[in-house]
Amino acid sequence: MVTDILETAEEQLGTNAHEGHHDAEAAQVADAAHDHVWVHTLTWNEYEHGGLHVFDHAEGSTIWDVNGKAYLDGIAGLWVVNAGHGRAEIAEAMGRQAARLGYANAMNYTSTPTALLGEKLAALTPGDLNRVFFSSGGSEAVETALKIAKQVQAMRGFARRYKVIGRRGSYHGQTMGALSLTHAKNEHWFGPFMYGVSHVPHPDRYRSDFGLEGEAADVMAAKFVEQEIVAQGPDTVAAVIAEPISIAAGVHVPSKVYWQMLREITQKHGVLLIADEVINGFGRTGTMFAIEQYGIVPDIMTLAKGITSGYAPLAATVVSDSVYEVFQQQPSIPMGHLLTFGGHPVSCAASLKNIEIFEQEDLVKRGAETGAYLKSQLDELRSHPSVGDVRGTGMVYGLDLVTNKETRAKIAKDGAFSKRMNELMMERGLITRLWDILHLAPPLVITRDEVDRMVAIVDESLTIAERENASDFTA
Ligand SMILES: Cc1ncc(COP(=O)(O)O)c(C=O)c1O
């Protein structure tokens, strides 16, 4: 049984290796996708005008579409494939686990790989973050964190502490609780949202809400968190949630003092601090977890994406001993939360193998080193009229694209320049994400040659798109 499954997996891996499909087959797959797959954010215009891409196989930092065209994966899927594509060892570990135990009831029981992964995550995460609630994706990990924060506050005797403070511009997911914390949430379609959510300014040094420069902007942003807690009434606030290094909000790396202040402020007011490491975690920012760079331990941490490098859906909400303690002190009360696929054995086996690869290949260090090289190359692009700033750390960067370097006015998110850039980069074989920020976050295993190719494509695309849209740029 086990060998059959492994053989099948190997056969599939064999055929995966860089073989395109015949034209007729490729067309059939593309038609099936066009007619039946709801690609999450694709508009019908994009379906109809060349925006639909069907990917078929991948290796390292390269991904091939169904027609056999190769692309550099400049954003590691969606900040996911940290260990790189085509890791047969992970596929094999999953096959072995599926054959041994494919699923175990997550409501009342757990399984061997889930137990071992819980222990591993407790060892890897900082301080006393020792208890892991598993789920399947980042939004679920955030929902779980919110519910834990609320229930723990209530069990500690503060039933009125239900409010949650997030930050403007942040992204925490799309399920209703996580969406309520996400800043751009399409109120006109999905409102009203979870009651009791408010947003404070971001630690953004490039366009500070306070007109401040450098660390002073971060200090003021942290003070705002305290002001908001006080304004809401500290006895009504359950938690503050933030990404240590914000990604969707524009790739901002705050100074150490910001997170140290957040830790002090939340502790002082009895508010739980949630660090959302869904993107930040697993080596993306140059350390295993970004919060390590700030020398503090949050009460709750959310993990997903790089936890399996995308080989299987998995997420985790890791809480400190002092948070879990309340369930030990009131031992007949369970957490009011259950997700059928939480801690799926096959996903946990994928994660264990993924972490083993991280350790064997020193991937965090390797990613940080190649990332520093990527940063040095991206800095060269500052000579472009549209490149206002280059930010990031580790292997996660953003080019802040502007129409005027002095005013720092952003390019239009869906404007002609940004659309053309996306087109030019895809034509040249580079996948990135561009709204007003051009995101670059390839797998940690990317080589320097691939970095050079990636930056050359961005450079050339910027030159062409700037020339074609010259009237957009005023300084
Ligand atoms: C910081 C952060 N939190 C949560 C999520 C939601 O994760 P998912 O899309 O896996 O639900 C994301 C997704 O990009 C994210 O960036």
C-alpha cells in the first residue's frame, strides 16, 4: 500500500519535471479553468483578456504554465513557497503519512505528526509560546487568535473585554472576523463587520501620518495604540493585532522600540498582543520568526503559508503558557472552537519535513544572505522616476511606486502604468504582485543569477512602462 502510493507519487513527480502538455491538452485545461474555476480575485475582464494563467509544474524558483512557458516565481506563490518548489522529500513524507493515517478526528483526538509538530513549533517559537491550536489557513489562524483572546479575557473574569485594535492598511485575511481586522474590506458588500474593531495608524516612516521622520514616527504610532486603548476603555479591549513587519500594508520594518512599546503598553492595560506571522514566519524576514528581531514575546502568534512551504494547507495559532493557563485552572471548560481539518496529519507531516529541510540547509541564513544581495540590486532601481522607496528585509521587499518623488504620491492601484507593468513582467517571465507596491519575495532558495534575472526584468519593464506613461511622472 505504502509503496504503491510512493510509486504513484514518484511517477507523477517524474512526469512533472518540465514537460509541457500537448497543445490540445493545454487548451482543454485552459478551457476548463476559464469555464469552471472561480479564480479568487480575477475579474471577468481578466478572464477574457489574457489574465488567466494555469500553472502546471515547478522546480526551485521557476514555475511553468500549462503551455510550457517558464516564469520566475518572484513572490513564492503568495509569500508561501519558502523552501522552493519541487521538493520531492515533502511529497514523499505526505504520501507515507496519507497511507499510514490520512485523517484523525480533530475534535477530540490528535495524531502522531500533529503531536510532533506541536512540540517542534513550541521549541522554535520564542519564549513560552508552547501551546498550538492548528487550522488550515492564515484567516483561520487569525479567527482562532481572536476567539482565544476573547474567551481567555472572559475566563479571566473580564467578560466585557471583547474589542480588538488593528492597524490601518493591514491585511489579516478574508473570513468575517479576520476581514473585520483587515483595513480594506469592501464595507459596501460585506458590512456590517465584527463589532468592537478599531484601527490605528501604521508605523510607516515613508508617509508618516504624523509628519515625522525615522524612529520618531514609529514611537508616535506606538503611542497611538495606547491612546486607542484608553479611548476605547481598557476594560473593554481584548487584544491588539499586528504583523511584526507589515507586508500588504506596504512592507514596513519598524524600529525595535515600536514593538517593545507595544509589549509594554498591552501588558500595562491587560490587553493580549497578537503577532500575525502568517507571512513573516518561516525565514521570510531573515530570522525564523520576525518577532525575534524585536526581542519580545507576544501572547499569541499566528502562522501559516511557509509552515509547509505550500505543499499542504496548514496554519497554527500558538499561545503562551500564561494564556493557556486559564484552561488548566478551569479544567472543565474547553475552547469554544473546532475546525475539522485542524492539524491534518498529512499537512503536519509536510510541515515536519519542511522544517527539517530548513534546518538541514540552513535556509533562514541562506535566504537572508541572498535577500541582502537582492536588496542591493533593488536599491539600484531608485534611479527610476517611479521608484520612490525600496523597503524590506530578509527575503521580502517592496518597491514603493510613486508619480512624484517629492510629494511621494502613489501610482494609481489599477491605473494604466500598473496594468502595463504587470503585463510586461509576465511577458518577460516574472511573477510578482503589483498594486501600488511592487512586491518581491521569492523562495529562500533563489540563486544570485535568478535574482539578477528578476531585477533585470523589473528594470526593463519599469523603463518601458515609464516611457509609455511619461505624463504620469512629474518629478
Ligand atoms: C498577515 C496575514 N494574515 C492572514 C492572512 C490570511 O491568510 P490566508 O489567505 O491563508 O487565509 C494573510 C494572507 O496573505 C496575511 O498576509
